[in-house]
Amino acid sequence: MRYNGGSFFMSASRRLLATALVATAAFGLAACGPDNSSDQGAGSGSNTASAAPTAAAPASPTAAPAGTGKPAPSGTPGSEEGFCTHDPLPAGQKWIYPVKGTTATNLVYKETKDVCGVDDVGFDPVGPDKTAAFAPAAKGHLRSVIAAPKDVNVADLVKHITECLATPHNEKGSYPCSAGDYKLALDASGKVTELWERPHS
């Protein structure tokens, strides 16, 4: 009986000791978990590293347009300024440059092409001279950054154009000269009905 009792006592003691060791080990692992986060980070680093770029990757494509405003058209030189194409005009209207030879009966002009500008789109004269007759009731609209707008008849319009062709940027003529580009309106027969001077600083 003593041997059996001793054996029972020893078995119980070993079980208690084993249970205590398992509990201690489990507690130690739980307690060490946060301290070993850097070690675990090496194992889960691929998850963390892949998560960060995945979150950042969509941000960079959307951030670029937000930083640049509207995208530059066609990526032509100077298009980053964003002023390379004029707004669409109504049918029968276009931007032109009057040239020498304009009279009280006929407007002589060149077509224009858009060029990139710092503050606004610019216009360069291109191609051969063209001629269009003035309609009987044609009107001119003179504009300058240093004078109030002035609506004129064909005779005064032609006088202004002639003065500005002779002395560009003249401020002492019948009306201050601008840079020379005008918006032209033609009727169905191709006659000039209106001409708007574009003010330039």
C-alpha cells in the first residue's frame, strides 16, 4: 500500500509540475508575442511591404493629374502651360490677321494657327493673303487694355487697321493698337459682317 500510495503521490506531483510548466510556457509565449513583433515582422514583412505599395500605387496615378490640373493636349512643346488651343467659335467665325491692302470695300487678311502662350492662346498668321468684301452694314469692335471698348463703322475700322499696320502698338492714333489679331464673322455669301479686335497687354 505504501509503495502504491507513494507511486500515486509521485504521479500526482509530476502531473502538477507538468501542468505548471505548460502554463508557464504558454504564458511566456503570450508575453513574448508583442516583444517579438520585430521578429515576426520579418516573417510578415512581405504582407506589410506588399500592403503599403498596394495602397500607395493607386494614389500616384491619381495624384499626378490632380497636381497638374487638366492634362496638356497632345504633349506639344509648351502645352504644359495649358493655353495652346482657342475655344471653339460659332460657324462663320475665325481668328485672322488683317494685312496691307485693306480698303473701305475689302478686308485683306491671313488665316491664323494656334500657338501656345503663357497667359492665353496665341495666333500666328499663316498662308497666302485672302480677300473678303465688307457687307453693307458691317461693324467693327475695337478693344484695348488701355482704352474703353469702341464700336465703329467700316471707315473707322479700316483707318484703325491701316494705322496699326503702319505703326504696331501705336497708342496715339485714332485708337490704341493691339497685337493685330481679330475675330472675323462672315455671312453665308462670304462677306465680312463683324470684326472684333482682340486686346493684348
